[in-house]
Amino acid sequence: MEKKFGLIGLTVSHSFSKSFFDEKFFREGLRDYHYDLYELKEIKDLKKLLGDNPELCGLNVTIPYKEQVIQLLNDVDATAKKIGAVNVIKIKDGKLRGVNTDSDAFLESVEKWFPNEPGSKALILGTGGSSKAVQEALKKLNIPFQTVSRSKGTGDITYDELSKNGNIISESKLIINTTPLGMSPNTNTMAPIDFDKITPQHYVYDLIYNPARTQFLQKAEMRNATIKNGLEMLHIQAEKSWAIWNN
Ligand SMILES: NC(=O)c1ccc[n+]([C@@H]2O[C@H](COP(=O)([O-])OP(=O)(O)OC[C@H]3O[C@@H](n4cnc5c(N)ncnc54)[C@H](OP(=O)(O)O)[C@@H]3O)[C@@H](O)[C@H]2O)c1
């Protein structure tokens, strides 16, 4: 029986999810399974998409709909509710259930990579949906963090305040970029932090996976920091999506 899955977002052509699931379906001999990319101009277009594709069993959700989609769901799991963002939808008997797998995917990825020693602190750049997923993961790992925002009152500090207090970067050995700055095709930009404060003891994680080495990661690498992009997190969250759709 034909089963459809896919990714909804505003611009999804850059996504690696389709090739991930196409390869998976091929490897596992699931010839009637398909994964497609669906660009929605507005989140309310989801209703038409579902009407036109009754074979849809599951969707991934990306920018800018992870928060907006919640209003259209029948049910949202506890973690997604807490984070306020959904990146996986399970469709069963016409009912939509929202789940967040970004948070646990980030947790699994960072846990085996970052040596979480007593006194470790983190700095999270950006305060959007993926930032909230990262915050939830760091709480579970007992790593204290500060969030950096462009606007006062949205995060813990602004980029301006960060630049005036050099100790924050020096003391935050884990730095995570959750902004879309540097993501393909706009690769020529990055979050404005002072890279002179980055040392070989720093671990710099960029949630972006396309390009593999953003300008942000390149700058950190030049300072001999340990770097990681978002590809492993993407793969872990995709496997978690698959487990949810098959449960
Ligand atoms: N690897 C993975 O599995 C994975 C999973 C999720 C997301 N991601 C990636 O993570 C990135 C963010 O996704 P998201 O869903 O969190 O997006 P989002 O909800 O739009 O949030 C991004 C945040 O970044 C900050 N920001 C946005 N534009 C900015 C700009 N021009 N300059 C400085 N800061 C800016 C904003 O925070 P302030 O307004 O507070 O500054 C915003 O809330 C994307 O590149 C996405 O592809 C990767």
C-alpha cells in the first residue's frame, strides 16, 4: 500500500531530508513509500495538502512553521508543548499529533561529543524554535546556559551586551548557533560574536548542516576550537521521526 511522508516549510529545496528517506526506503525495500518536499506559502495551506494527499502518514516541519503548526494539530506531546515547537507530525485516522524530536536529537548528539565537566557553561545564539529545543536538552544535561538575542528582553543578553562582556565567551566552553545565519544559499554571513575569545578549549556547534562548514564554524576552526555541524542531529531526529510514524 502506498504511504507518503514529507517535509513542510516555506523553502525546502535545500533540505537533506528527502535524500535521507529516499535512501532509507530503497535500502529497506519499501518501494511504495515516498518522501516529498512541500513548500507551503502559509501554514493554513496544510489543510489542502492533506486533502490532496490522503496517503500522507507523517510530516516533518521546518522554518517558519514549527510554532505556527501547533494551532492546526489535534494533539501535541508534552515535550513539544513545553518547547512550543513541533518538528514531526504523525497522521492517523485523519488526526494530527505533533512531537518534537529536535531536542532529544540535539541531546544525543552533544552528549557524546562535549565533555560536560563540573562548571561547564553554554551560550546559545538565537531564541527561536530550535533554540528552545536546545535549551530543553541542556537543562536535561545540567549544563547552565545563557541565550543571546538581537532584541533586549527576548534572550538573556543581546549581542551588544555580549560584545561588552568578553568573559562570557571565555567562560562558555560550549557555544551553539541556532540562528539561520550562514545557511545555504546565504552562506556569506554569521552571528556577530568575537572570535578572538574562542580558544582550543571551546566546543562550537552549528545546527546548520548545509553548508557542512558555515563561516561560523570556519572561524571557530581557525581558533582551533572543536567544531560540529547539524548533520548528525538531523539524522538522529529523522530516525526518531521514522520511529514515531511507525509506532
Ligand atoms: N540540524 C538539525 O537537525 C536542525 C534542527 C532544527 C533547526 N536547524 C537549523 O537551525 C536554524 C534555526 O532554525 P529555527 O527553526 O530555530 O529558526 P527560527 O525559529 O526562525 O529561529 C531562529 C532564531 O535565530 C535568530 N535570528 C533569525 N534571523 C536572524 C538574523 N538575521 N540575525 C541574527 N539572529 C537571527 C532569532 O532569534 P532572536 O530574534 O532572538 O535574535 C530567531 O528566533 C536553521 O538554520 C535550521 O535549519 C537544524
